[in-house]
Amino acid sequence: KLLAKQAGEMKLLKEECKRRKKMISTQQLMIEAKASYYQCHFCDKAFMNQAFLQSHIQRRHPEDSHLEYKKKAQTDKLQSEIDMLKEQLQLTRSQLEAAQHA
């Protein structure tokens, strides 16, 4: 029984060792890449490229990404309004200048 228990513990420890080695190698790659990694805004995980980060956010933070999507949509809407108002302002200025010259 003791041998079976120790064999099970040894198996778990070997799996943990493999996970830690993989994590260390990934961290070393990130260090060598000199901070060219993508950090999750919602947790402390980091990824080697944008695609991995996006899939992580969709899997692990769907409610947060939905809120962020709404904020981005609202920001885009406001930006388009600002652009439209700038165009109207420019048109009004040019009409005013034309009226002053006339």
C-alpha cells in the first residue's frame, strides 16, 4: 500500500515538475523577447502573441470582454460624432469666410 501511495505521489510530482519546466521555459522566452508579450488586462497571465491573448479573454473573461466591447463601440460612436461635428464646423467656417469676403 505504501509503495502504491508513493508511486501515485511520484507521478503527481513528475507532472508538476513538467508543468513548472514548461512555465520556466516560457518565462525565459518572454525575457529573451524583451517584453514583447501581451498581458491580460483582467488577470496576471501573459501570452506570446495577440491571438492567444484574445482566445484567453474569450474563454476566461467573457463577461469582461463583453463590457470592453460595449465600451469600444461607444467610444467609436462618440469618435464618429466628433468627426462629423468637426466636418460641420469646417464647413461653417468656410461658409462664414466666404460670406466675409463677399
